[in-house]
Amino acid sequence: MNIPLHPLAFASFSQKEIQMEPLALPPKEAFAAIGVGVTKGYELIASGDLQTFKVGRATRVTTESIRAYVARQIELCSKAA
């Protein structure tokens, strides 16, 4: 049985050719991106403010949830002002 392969299956791309923002980050990188420490970062995960998933044993935080958290914080600050 022959399975057709996508034409790009064997293409070689350099890092410069494909610029893609990561969809998820390791927790410590995610916490650094929003400027919080590890304890506060895990509190944000526990509260549901940051969304995570597992890849094997590794936890990843979605960049979408990071952006949403920052947007909520900005909105709260502008309402308070």
C-alpha cells in the first residue's frame, strides 16, 4: 500500500525561511514572558488564568492564554484608572 506524501515532506527549510511564533512555552519561559515568578506562575495555572497541556511529561503553557491574561490585566488597569 503506497501512502502519498505531502510535497513538502522532504523539503529542507532553514530557520530564516520559516518564522513561526511558538504556540506554547515551557512554564518558566511563560512566567518570564509576563514577568512573574515561578510561585505566582503556578498560581495562575491553578486558577485557570493560564492554560496548560502535557507533551509526554513536559508541561506547556499556551501563548494564547498568556496573551489573554495580559489583555485582561490591561483591561483591569484601564477600568481602575
